[in-house]
Amino acid sequence: MPIEWKDYPGDGSYDELITPGGNARAAARGAVRYIGSLSDEDLRERRDAAELAMQVMGITFTVYSEGEEGGIDRTWPFDIIPRILSAHEWRRIEAGLQQRVQALNMFIADIYGEKKIVRDHVFPREVLAKSVNHRSQCEGIRPPLDIWAHICGSDLVRDKDGTLYVLEDNLRVPSGVSYMLENRLVMKRVFPELFENYSILPVDGYPTRLFDMLASLSPRPADYPTVVVLTPGIYNSAYFEHSYLAQQMGVELVAGSDLVVLDDDCVYLRTVGGLERVDVIYRRIDDLYLDPEAFLPESVIGVRGLMRAWRKGNVAIANAPGAGVADDKVVYAFVPAMIRYYLDDDPILPNVPTYLCMYKPQLEYVLDHLDELVVKPANESGGYGMLVGPSASKKERQKFAELIRKDPRNYVAQPTLSLSTAPTLCDGRVEPRHLDLRPFILSGETSHVTRGGLTRVALKKGSLVVNSSQGGGSKDTWIVETGDK
């Protein structure tokens, strides 16, 4: 039977498509009306078509389980009901993300330069002193255009009152953009009629914009500089994305063994025709494995001498080594202060209120309210190592309290937000599921925010964990100028 939106079982959260009264939000009216007119059989056929497209296109991600060697490749989990936002709201989001990334790049440059923000007591010296992602090897370096985080993925969440927050900034090797692009391709196959009758802003220009941004970093003037994507290899969970982006940009996908740094401190690619100088490296390898000469000597996936070549300006690296100093959940708490300090402006997008356990009064509050808070380690990702207080057992909270007391600098806590939901097809029924959104911001000679992003959705009922490695899926994200044409 067609979906009866008046009976849509809202759970009290803000829903991205449906109002509490069962009506479609303005930007979603056309899509909601059309999807609501489809029969159960129609929806199943569209869902099956999407799953088949994912399999045929080879869209996978790798899940690693504790105690198991290697990983399991799984088809990317995808829901066919899109997440929809208005272009009016998106313009504010876009401005807020550009403002935020500009301040973060200025912060990173300052931290590896004069450290004015520390001297002026806006950013605590003790936070920097215990930063696991601060790289002394980067002190005094000025990368091209003074930009360190060329690709940033900032996670956005909406609370039950409709307020949109930045949950975290991913500045090391942010992933997920390939899935955003593939989600759109699949949706065009599944719902071609909606793309004919709906004003959906495009995302398919991203690979071209990414290449242009990377090319703008080249140390050698050229119409078409040599750009490569550096991958740790096929066993990396994001290998699909590495190969996809290299293919879409028309550049080489390389492993560390494909590159060599010679006595002239330049980087060369080994080819069947001989050595070819490399101008720009889009690296998908963590700092510590990039160069065994500068970081971990035992690394076998990096390139010996790469940091020397970068320091001398003979090659550009995106994101720059050391950019992760700002990819820290403790540093995150100071981003609003950075915006005011560097840009003399108020933040357009707010942070989630954050308690820093390194400060005793805040530590005591967190320990007294563990049953109400989400506690996160400063530098984990993928939803690992965190405590969701309201759903944790007393034993789990006690264990976490011990971890926090042992290393307070390593933990932050935030209120348990009631993440927004969107209608999701679950076992043949349309039910609300919690989600977040990761737009991607490119920073080069100009900046660009993707017109949408990767919407990740918790497929388990009531779950707030959206990460694909822990059972989450994704949706296509539509930014629309109007509801109907």
C-alpha cells in the first residue's frame, strides 16, 4: 500500500522530511508526495535495483573485527529515501563551513609558526603540549598558499529543536566523498523521474574541482602537473575511494613503493618509460607512515625522503603533514574562539557544548553525569572508544570513569543530542532513523563546499551510531532550490 505519511511514527526528534503533523517540509514536498504514492512492491523493486547497482558498480567498504586478521568487503549499505535540505538553509551552512575551515587553516599555520594564539592565551599551551597529532617535523614549514587542510570533512548534526551543530572536523585524511558521488549515481538510476522534475543541485563536479585544487598547489608552473593519489594499499578500508577518485581525476593511484626521492630532493614516479617527476601528492596515508626517514622507521607504505622534498617545496602534499593537530576533539572545543581571534567574527555554525575533562570543575561534572553524556577520546574516529552514557551499563560507566581519571586530557564529553531523523526503508516499512551529514570543503586558490554531502544513517532502531563500520548506512543528500518546479 502507498505510504500514509500521517501515520509516520515520529520519535520526538526533528525529522528532516516530515513535520510532527505528518506533512512534508517545504523542500521535500515533491519527493515525499511521489515516494508516498508508490506501492510496497514499487519500493521493493527500487530498493533491489539500488542494491544491484551497488554490487555491479563494486561500491564496497571494509569492516575489520577485533581478533580477526584482514577485513571483510561489504557492499555499501544504502537507503533509497533521500535526505533533503533547502538551498536557502544550505547557503548558511556553506558560509559557516568556509568560515570554519579558514580559521582552522590559520590556526594550523600559526601553531607551526609564531604560535600567537598560544602567546595571547586564547589557546592553552598544555593542550598543544599533549597533542598526539602535533608534528615537530613540520615546525617552520609554509606549504603552498599557506593552506594545510586542503580537504576537510566536517560532521554536522541537528538537535530536536532544529539547531544545526558542527560535531567534529576531519582534517587528516577525511573519507566518504566517493560514496556521496556514487549515492547520487545510484539515485539517478532508481528515481530518474524525480531528477527530471526536481531542482536538485549537482555534486558530480567534485572530482574536477578536486583535481583543479590539487593542481593549483604544484611547485612547477604547468597546464597539467603530475598529480598522484598515494594509498596504503588494497587492505585499507577506504581503498575503494582511493581508486575511485584517482580514476575520476585521471591520475595515477600509487603505493609508496612506486615513488622515490632522489638526491635532488624531488619525488619521482617509477613508470615503464623511466622516472617521472611528481608535483602533487594527494595522500591517504596517516602522518606517521608517510616517511620512514622522518617518522616511523618501520613503515613500509611510505616514501623515504618525502618530508625533505616537501620541506624544500619540491612537492606539494594534501592534506599537509601535521594538519591533524587541529583534528582533535579537545582542539575542536576552541574553534569558536579561533574564529573570533583570527577572523574577528562570530561563528556562523555553533559547536556542540563540550566539557573538557582536563579542567577539574568540568571533570567533576562529567564524572557526576556520565549517565547523561556522550564521552569521546580526543583522537579516535569511526565511533570507536566512546561511551554513550544513557545506553551504557553501570559497569561500563565505571570503567570509563577510570579511563577519564587516568588521562583527563584525552577525553571530552557532550550532551546526548537527539539527532535528527529521516524516513528510512526498514524491512518493508518506512520508519525514522537518526543521521548526520558530512559535507566536504576544498581549500586552494578558492574554496568550495560540496552541494550536499555524505548523509550517514543509523540503520538500527534508536541507535545514534551512524558509522558504516558499526552498522550504519547512507542516503543521497539533496539540496533543492524549491520544492517543485
